[in-house]
Amino acid sequence: MKSILTFLCVLTASAAGAQDDLEALLNADEQPEIHYSKYAFKSTRIINGHSIENVSAGVLDFRILHRFGAINGGPYELFGLDQANMRMSFDYGITDRLQVGIGRSNIGKEYDGLVKYKILRQSSGARQMPVSVSWVSGMLINTQRWPDPNRENLFSSRLSYYHQLLIARKFNETFSLQLSPTLVHRNLVPNREIPNDVFAIGMGGRVKLSNRIATTFDYFYVLPGQLPNHRNSLSVGFDIETGGHVFQLHFTNSRGLNERQFITGQNGSWLDGDIHFGFNLSRVFTIRSPKEHR
């Protein structure tokens, strides 16, 4: 009789444990999921400025930014095609949230480095987050020879910095919009009337036309009273995705190819035809495979 009671107790405990496991499994299935928004933009740059997107962990993005001369040069300059400026860069995803990069522009023979971190991700479902937020900080160094070799200049005079907060929302599968409050600091400026710190607000957008083609724009508004006779950078273009490439064709009034150049530099007038045709070419390489693929 004692053995029978022991057997019944064990059987009852096992049944109760199995029921608890079943209830836990059912409750797990009922838990709401978190849906993260993806691909607000197809590239880590909209045109000139950064987008909210990062390269994935272990992925290297090799990028060429190419800008021809102004189209108002006419047939003699082949509408700007006789002239060209270029920036090459490498961006690498340390994690899915953290990206680092280096680049070099032939304007001013400037090198630059950046760190980009995704703070928040737009999501729905169990966790509601209406926007994605990232932070970008970069440093630039001008290596061009000084115009006056007899003048003593400090190394720090060659340095500039920028900091950006990227705030973006993908409204639907067709339309995405981003705001980019920006601070550019230049250690050396032409005279005391011009501030070292320049504040600007960037805006960029993307309208998807098909699975592989989208139209884009970006605009950087420099707050008044900082740079005399300054024209803001305005760019419009198209993104074309072809497998591992993202090919961006655009028109812009900015000749510069990094944040110091196109935000605080001397940009042309759209009304006067001082517009540059250019393209951005991106090719990604998987350097370190994700853990789930190893």
C-alpha cells in the first residue's frame, strides 16, 4: 500500500510539472512581439549627409563619392565633366549598433574619421518607439600645404570636428524622413568675425518608387548670423540598388564631400546653374560572419 501511495504521489507531481510546462509554453506563445522598422534608407548616407542606417556587424562598406564640376561651365567644360572631386571611405560595423569609418577627400587633401552609434530603434508591438535615433561624431584634418610656407601654424589649426543627432521615422514602406541637428567646429577660421562653431539643421527624405529605385533629397540649413553670404547645401537624387551595390545619382550645389565642406563651405546657386552632377557608389563585404551563420 505504501508503494502504491508513493507511485501515485510521483505520478501526480509529474502531471503537475507537465501542466506547468505546457502553460508556460502557451503563455510564451501569447507574449506580444517587438517589430523593428528596417531600411528607412537604403544606404548609410542619404546623399551628402549621414542616414539613420548602420552597416551590420562584421560588414565593411567601401564607398566612393564622386562630384563633377558645375554644369554652368558649358560645352567648353563639357558641363562640368572635365572636372572632378572624389572622396573614398571605409565604414565597418563593430556591432549592429556601432559603426566606425575613415575617409579621404581630394579637396583640401582632408582625412576624416567617424563613430556612429544607434541609440534607439523605431519599433511597434510590445515596445512602441516612434523614431530611430543615432549619434555621429567625426574629426577631419586638412593636410594641404599652407599657402604661406614662412607662416607658422599649429597642427591643431588643421583640425575640424562635427557632431550630429540623427532622428528618423519610416512612416510607411514608401516614405521616410530624417532631421539632423548638427554642430561643426573649426579650429581655424578666416577672421574673428566668423565663429568657430557653426550650428545647422539637416533634413533628408526618401520616397520609394520601386523595390530597387527611390528618390532622395537632403538639405542643411545653417542658422542665420553665422556665415556671411552663405548658401545652404541642397541635393536631390536617385538610389538604385543592384545586389551588393547601392548606386546613388544626384545633383547638388555643394562641391564639398565631407561635413565641414558641404555645411560650412561656399556652395553654389541653383538659380545660376552652379549645380554639380555626381554619384555615390557603395559596395559591402562580409568580413566577419554573424554567429548564426557560423
